[in-house]
Amino acid sequence: MEKNFKMVAKTLYGLEDLLAKELRQLGASGIEKGTRNVAFEGDTGFMYKANLCCRTAIKILKPITAFNVFTEDELYKNIYKIKWEDYMEANGSLAVDATVFSKQFTHSQYVALKTKDAIVDRFRDNEGIRPDVDLDHPTLRINVHIDRNICTVSLDSSGHSLHKRGYKTATGLAPINEVLAAGIVMLSGWEGQCNFMDPMCGSGTILTEAAMIACNIPPNLNRDEFGFENWPDFDVDLYEVIENAALKKIKEFHFKIYGADKDMFLLNKANENIKNANLQDFIELKQQDFFESEKPVDKPMYLVFNPPYDERLSVTDIDAFYKKIGDTLKQGYPGTQAWMITSNMEALKNVGLRASKKIKLYNGKLESRLVRYEMYEGSRKRSKR
């Protein structure tokens, strides 16, 4: 039986607890939470499963060595010593990603370049030919992480970031990251137990992630490839077993997911993305201005949305815009649990509702808050009684 080995799943700030829970439910052991990452243990099959099934992971890394490093020369020599021929052919291609938190090493691109030089020099010295660099579709993607004086070298089993699910071919000006969208839905506590709506749905990312959560569809089922598929030891039969087992866990969903936006151009993009994910049976789209809308069904509902922040999408009067969000929620959406994410903390004050929860997240580089508003039927006191 194959021994378990250590892996590291990278994620977005604020989603570490969700990712740890996902990994635990999938069967990982030795789980340790960090900042923007979760370390865990599993075998090769679990590595395949984590890439296929984790909604809140960006990368699944497989560390192969770690060493102390104080100079550029030490970095080069230690990278050169690794038996890279065990992981790729000399006529293959590679890409190197680096992150650095160190006084000695301050430029991640330079560390990536020195790593690449050491690898290709080893192949040239030993075999007379050197691998090419291919940043888009390399045979092997390598991750170098330097924390103070400790350098960890990992194989990137994911390839492209796992937020690139494969269904999104059309986007608007400020699309939300798929991993963040899934994380927001999961943080809200919605799992398909009632109706769901995104009233400012844009190109449909939150809707699509919500539908996959409700039906327990593996989030990365539509991806073209994972990094591990190019590894010499890739076991296609094992991967198919893992994939088939995940597909058998897909479940029925008995409520409705509603999406609306006033921009028909964006709605067409949302429709295209939803069809790419084969989720059109679960999601109903409608052209509608949120500020002129009402709750589509007289039943409990989750409202989850990503309004403009006046950053990438400009708004003429952002304070008035957020005040109208609060007014619309109060007047048109009783019996809903409303969640919204924004980086505009000043505009948020104009909503005029007391948030029952605030969670710190980042949307790209923008520090943001995911806030919850409880929209009760009638008065709050009567609802509590």
C-alpha cells in the first residue's frame, strides 16, 4: 500500500477553515491550518481527489525537499542537486512560481529565474539538452517557497490555479474569482436547503458555484487538465476511479436558484457560462433592476451578491447606491438571509441595516467584508417571539 505524504493546499485569506473542513470530509489526515494554506496528508489518489473536489483550494502542492538557504549560490546548488530527471524528461518544459518572505531574498521573480537556471543546467550537463520554459502549458510546474531561511520546493499538482474551473468563457469587467464565490456561498451556510438568489449576478459565477454546491458536483469537473496529468507516474486508471466515485455522490436539488441583472449583455454571458457547466436546469435568469424588484417566491431564501465597490466598476453616487440596497432589502425581501461582499466600508454604512455578521476577506487585493443582514417577516421582535 502506498504511504501517505505531506501536501499543502493554498487558498484565499479567510477561507482556511472552510478548506480544512473540506479536506477533512474528503478523508485527509494530519490537517494543519496556516495563513492562506492548509497542510495535510494523503496518498496519490487523494491528491487527485483534492484537485477535483476542493471548492476553496487554489493549488495543491506536493513538497519534495526543503533546505536552509542564505545566499543565491546556495539556492542554485541545492536546486541543482535535486534529481529532476525523476519528474520530467529533458525534452519537456517547465514553469517556476516563487513566493518569498525573507531579508536575503526579496524578489520572487529572481528566485524563480535562479531555480529555472539550476534545473536546465542540470539537464544540459547530464543529458546534453535542456528543457524549454513554457508558462502556459508546462510539463512540470514547480513552486519555490522561501520563508526566512527555509526553502521548500514543491511540485504543483494543479497546474493552472484551481479557480479556473473550465466553465467560464465569458466575463464582465469585474468578475469574482470562482474560489472566492464558492467560499462566500459556503460561509453563508447555504447548502441547497432553500431557494437562492443573486440579484446582481453579472456573468453568473456565484450562481454557478451555488448550483454545484447544492448538487455536490465536483467543482473542477470541467477543467481541461491538471498538472499531475503530465507527471511520469500519472495513473489514469486511478484518476478515473476517483472521478467516478465523486460523480456517484452528486445529489438532487429540489429548490430554485435565481439570477438577475439589469445588464442584458452580462446576462447573456451568465447564460453561456451556466450552459458550459451544464447547470441550466437549476438556474433561472431574468433581466431586472434590483432596485425595482421583489422576492420572486414567498418562501425562505438566501440572497448572496457582489455589488459594485466603485473600484473596477464605477458608480455615480456610491453612497446613494448602497442606501438603495438597504431600502430594497427592507421593502422587497422579507424572510431572506442577505449576504453581500464589498470593499467599500464607507458606502456600506449607508445600507442602513445592522449586520448580524461581518467576515474579513480579500477580493483580489481589495480588503473586503462579507456581511449578513437578517430580513425578518414583519418586525424583528415579533419574529423572535
